[in-house]
Amino acid sequence: MNQYKKLAFNTVIFALGNIGSKSITFLLLPVFTRYMLPSDYGKLDIINTTISLLTPILSLQLIEAVFRFAVDFRDETHARNVLSNLVVFSFLSFLFALALYPLLSIIGIFREYKYYFYGMYLVGLLNGAIKQFVRGLGLVKLYAVSDIIFSVVFALSNTVLLVGLKLGVKAYLLSTVFAQTFCIVFLFYAASLWRYLELRIDFKLLKNMLSYSIPLIPNGIMWWIVTASGRYFLSYFLGYEATGIYSVAARFPALLTLVTGIFFEAWQLSAMEEFGKEGYSQFFKNTFRTFSSLMFLLASALLLIIKPFMQFYVGESFSESWKYTPMLILASVYHSFASFYGVNYTASKKTFGAFNTSVLAAGMNIAVLLLLIKTIGIQAASLSSFVAYLTMWTARIFHTRKLTQVELDTKHVVFSTILIVIQAILLLTLKVNSLLYISQLVILLIMLFLQRKYLSNALRFSKMLVKERKMIG
């Protein structure tokens, strides 16, 4: 039970911080969609997407290595070498990014927002590195508080710059830089990081870290292709306005990703600590059964309410974006499952295995996009994401059996998948609202009945969360 109690404790801690930082762009969506045009929102998304591509490549995925090695080396001497390597390498990565400007400047938005772009890249890289270092040391409360600080600063800054001064895209970019900088300063002092910081490189340790992280680079690129490349296809074939509408649609399934992200950070830590020990397979199986049941139920409930909610929540210019959420909701479910299984690659340090399944998913994503984008437009990006993540998870089920033996309740997963696919199709095709919502509610009730055998586990885990939350309070 100590495994589950520790998982519950860490989940609560990460939830306290992540609920704010991971949902802040969603909570501010009514503001963004009323003070920005779809084309502006599309440009903003392309900037964010490009940063998410360059960061793992130019940093050689060393941020991922920092977390993994910080978990192993929590004594001050070794931890100092881990952080120092990363800080020095982060600034080298920034220089690499500057060298790419002649290439990036070919695209107009990068010429227009170059200072904001590079500011976001640098502080985002440093903040991500420091956060993973702190999390690896087990300082999860400080990690959570830094996320809360990000949310507050980001929201206040956008209120002043976007609503007050009406700076548009620049308001969002500046707010991101301000919020990331505040987080860096906070963690540096709150965690006394100056004790670990030396401007030198431990080349022996760096070699070990790079041997772990470099295989993650192509995997990171493949993840980027699956997650974000659709934005570029939409911008090229349909324009920035289509990208903006799709980006708003993607914010709603991100609610599922928020739940996943909160739990996943705790799960990743627990899996690394328990991997290879007796009982790990049973721990993995029980945790996934509960997790998957909750994800299926949350997806079904979200599909029930998504259409009327989005039509009310976003600005009129983005009103059609609800049409692209059903397939993105399905994609989020299988994204979470693929990530859950992917932790075995990190825990075993056999990271090359993650690349193979990611390549398969990336290929499926691009194939579906190219095949359908001229026929069904924006919907092609949503459908391709669903197909890609489902493919990735299926491949990882079989591939990770080489690392650890885990049983899967196949009937439960297959029936649940069929139900939410039917629910998504009905949402897109039924025009009579009364019939639509009745059918949606019936499917949700069937889903609830199907998940009943695992709900008791979820309830026990929830009781642990409440208990741990009271202890924290």
C-alpha cells in the first residue's frame, strides 16, 4: 500500500500546482477569443509549436535526462554536477537557436516577433530544466508552487497587456516570458539552487546523460509530428485562420490532458522508484485499470457537454471550433495511454524503444493528413491525431512486454473504445439536439456501467487523495 499512498500524495501535490498552470490558457480562452482574431491566434500557435520542436532538438533532450539522473543522484555533490551541466548546456542551446534565425526569418511571423520568440525560448528552456531538477530531487511542493506562480503572473499580465493595452499577440508572448522568469527566480531562491550551481561541465556525467537523452531526440520529434505538425499543414493549405480555429478546439480536449499531466508526473516518479522491484507488474496493471476507466468516463462526459459549452464559452469568430473537438477528445484518451506505457522506457533507461513506436505514429499522422486535408479540411488534423495516438499505444502494449510483463483487460478496453467512438460520431452527425443529447446520455450511462468493476479502486484512490490533502493542509 505504500506504493499507492506515495502515488496519491504526489498526485495531490502536483494537482495543486498543475490545475492552475496547465489550465490557465483554457480559463483565459474567453478573453483570448474575444480580443484576438482567429488568424492572430493561429500565428501564436505556430510560434509555440516551433518552440516545442526546437527545444528538444537543440537541447539534445537534456531536460529529460536531468529529471532521470536527479532521481538517482540526490546527494548534493552529484546533484550539483547534474544542474551545472544543464545550465551551461541550456545557454549553448540558445546560441544554436540564434544561429537558426536566417532560416526562421524566411517566415514572416518570426521576423515580426523575433525578440519575443527568443525570449520565450530561453526562459522556457531554463524554467523547464530547473523544474525537472527540483522534481527529481523530490521537492514536489516547490515544484507545485512554481506552477501556481506561473498561473497568477500569466493571468495578471494578460489582463493588463491584452485587455488593457490591447497588444494582441505580443501580450500573450510577453506574459509567457514574465511568468517563466518569475518561476525561475522563485525556484532559484526557494530551493537554494545556488548550492548546486557551478559554471562548469562534468564531461563524464554529461556523456552518461547524453547517452540517455540523445535517443529521446528522434522520439521527441516524432511526438511533435503527432501532436503539433497539423498546425503547419493547416497554415500551409488553409491559412492561419484555420490554424487558430483548430487551436481553440484543441484547448478543450486539453482538459483531459490536464488530468493526465497531473497524474502522470506522480506516476512517472513512482514508476521510476518501483521499476524492477517485486510487484511492479501488478502495481502497473492495477494503476492502469483505474486510470483508463477514469479517462473513458471523463471523455464520455466531455463529449456530452462539449457542443453547447463551446458555443457559449468562445467568441463568435471561433464558434465552429466545436466540430473538431470529438476526435481530439478521443486522441487525448489514447495520448494518455501511450504516455502511461511509455514510462517503462524511461524507468528502464531503454529510451530507444520509445522512438520506434513514435515513428509509427508519426507516419500514420502525416499519411492521414495528406490524404484527407483537401477533402475534409480542419477535421483531417483532428482525425489524424486520433489515429496516430491509437496506433502508438497499441504498438507500446506489445513492445513494452519486453521490459515488463503486464496483463491488459482487452475486452474492457475494446468495448470502451467502441462506445466513445460511437458517441463522437453521433455528436458530429445528429442534427436534432433532443435526440443527440438523449443518445449521448445513454452511452455515458452504459460507459458508467462498464467501468463499475474498476470504480471501487478509483474510490479508494480518491479517499487516499482526500486523506493526503488533509495531511498537507
